[in-house]
Amino acid sequence: MTTPDFRPTHVVPQDGLPAWEAPDPARPTVPLDPLLPVRLVARRGDWAHIMCANGWSAWVDGRLLVTVPQGPPDHEDPPVRTADARPLLARADQALARYRAAVEELADGRLDGESFRGRTQGLRIGVVVDGESVWLYDSEHGRWEYADGSGLSTYAADAAPMTSQPAQPAQPAEPAEPAASAEGAAPAEPDGASESARPAESARPTDRTATRVVAPKGEP
């Protein structure tokens, strides 16, 4: 049965999505089907509390949800820009310049091996260009972003969702609706368990390169 006035804000990625009864790795629940419409109710760090059309709710990795396009704005409203890839491109260019300078100093004998390692420690760069498409690594947020010149979207995350703050309503003007059928879907107790910030290893891939891939717009 569909909840009256249900309006999805996101859909599940095409490969489906693991789900938990609470932002706690010890409480997994039924995974979400691919391309399932959901409504974002609240966020807690990287976790997202979502509700399905039938009123059932769960917690998921909010970074991997695909945003549903909203209706066009009123003609009086100014145009809104989509996410811009240029800041990430600029950071990648700066990081590459730092690495190139360190390599040149090492080659000229102005740096020894230990100094070179110290100069480049923590430096992470990732850029893949294929025609109009580009994949950029965002080292500040630990994820890959995809851009095609017209917008920027998350492609993959290299870490599990983390809890950094108490759950906040996604839309303050509309109170969150209670879960209809998932008894354990209420928010977890205040952060006290050291492991509550990450999903269980058995439920997440152990390879840090990507936890879930979100297909870029226009690709099958």
C-alpha cells in the first residue's frame, strides 16, 4: 500500500543497496531493490534514513543514493548551477604540480629519498579522462566523482558511511514520518558504540577502491 502524498527524493542505484535497521553495522535488514524510489527523511553523517512508498524505512549509505530530478523552477526564480567540476580539477592540478616539483628536486639531487617521501606523504591524485568524460578523485571526501562537462556526480566511495553528528531532518518544514513495518528502523541510541559508525565488514566490500558504483547519467 502506497503512503498518501509519497514523493520520492532519490532512487536506489541500479545494483541495489544494502540497508540497516539503524545506523549500526550489527543491525542489517533486507537490501533495497535496484531503482527503488525512496524519500530521504534524515541524515546522520554519511548515513541516510529513507522511507519507501509503503511506509517502510531503513538506513543506507546516503552518498550512493541517486537524486531524483525535481520539477522546473518558477520562471521568476534565477537559474541554479549544477555541481561544478572545476574546483576538483584545480585541486588535482595543484597536487600534481606539488608532486612534479618534488620529483624534479629528487632528480636534481636537491632532495634525498627520505625527504621525497616526506614531501609527498598523504598526497593523493586521481584523474581519468576519456573524451568528454572525466573521473576525479576527491581526496577530501574519499570518493570518485564523474563529470561530463555539464555536471558532477558521485561515482564511487572508497570508505563506509560514517556517523559524524546526530540525525538531522532532511526537510525541516515537513516532520519525519514514522516507520510503518520495520520495528527496528527507529534511530539508534546516541553514539556510544565504537563500531556504530561503520557497516559490518561482511556487508560491505573490503576493497577500498569502491564500495558501490553509481552509473553516470546516460550510461546503461
